[in-house]
Amino acid sequence: MQHRMVCVCAYAIQARMFGRSGGEYPYYFCPSHNGNSGVVHIKCGLPYFRADYVDALVWEWLRDWLKDPADIRNKLEVYQAKQEQANAPLLALLQANEDLIAGNRTQLDRLLDLYLGGKFNQDALIDRKTRLEETIAKLEVERAKLSARLSGEFSQADITELIQFAHDLAAGLDKADRSFETRQRIIELLDVRGILVVEDGERVCRASFVLTKGVEKRLVIPSGKGAVDSVQDSSTF
């Protein structure tokens, strides 16, 4: 999960090897916690997370999600229903925005006819044209903002493709368990992301990937694992 996580304070999580109890182990940490990181930021206080434990939890969750491709259609349909409900207010605003743009463009198109018909003079024509063009430009900016806020949805073709992908992927999960490179490739393909945070005294990775857009999985590191508040850059503690 290196390069795929952020701290709850929004800084990108970094990874390093540190010595502990006669050996070296990988850790994830927030750069604001490290005074030598060069990051100008108040220390957020996020403790260090054992990277191998975090990675194992993420992979176990991902593997469990993908092991039953037959259930993925149901999961995607539930997701679709939620997305349609969440997007309904934005779609209504977008439609209202489109209507306003169309109305203003219609007025803009009629300006020359009105001018030639003697409805107003040249100065009024230029003034009216300028104001309509400015209004349309502002509405188009607002349309772009509204569109960016829409949550992604899957078409039926997308769902079919994703299910086939899951079937192919599930067939290779056993191989992935034995191959770091294969696991890494799957993580990249599914664009898995995580947020590290401490909640209720527990070290937590809130994980998500492309098939669970907007829905995070709360992965808790078992008590006693990775329980390090700070790490010294040395071979021992």
C-alpha cells in the first residue's frame, strides 16, 4: 500500500524500514510526526503503523471481496441504487442549469433579429449580448462544478465487464497469495486507497477501491500489533 495512503490530517503516508528487537521492520508513518521530514506542519500525533500488518489486512479484505464473483453483481446493483439516490438532487440542479443555459442561448440567438426589427439600438444590442454571454459562461462553470460532484455510476456493460474481470481475478488469487508482484498489480488495477487514523484507541486503516467508490472498509490492526508511537532511526530501540 506504499504511495496509496494518506494520514487523517491529509498528508501522504510515507514508508521506512526501522530496526526493532534485533531485526528490521517496515512502518507507515505521517511525515508531520517526523521532525526531520522537512514538512512544515504541526505534528498530528499519528502513531507508526507496521506496514506488513496493514498490507496483510488490506489484502485479506480485498481477497474476501473478490473470492465470490457471483455475488459481485448484487454488490454493484446495491451500489448503483445508492449512487442514483445520492445523485438525484445534483441531477435536478444540473437539469435546471441546462434549462437556464438553453434559455439564455435562445435569447442570444434572437438578439440580431430584435435589433434588425428595431426593438433596440446598437448600444443596447452590445450591452445585452455581453450580459447574456457572461451569464452563460457563469452557468457553464457551475455546470462543470455540479458534474464533478456526481458520484460515479456503472452501466450494465461496466457491470458485465467487472464481473468477468472478477472471475479472471479470482482464478488467480491463490497465485497472488504467493506472489508480492501479483498482489501489487491487483492493488494497482483496482486503485486501492487507504486512510490511516486512530479511532477509539485503535489503529485503523479505512480502505476503499474502484468497486467500492465512496464506501470505506474499517480495518483494525489487532491489539498488540504495530503498537509503536514513535520510532527512532537506529538499529535498536
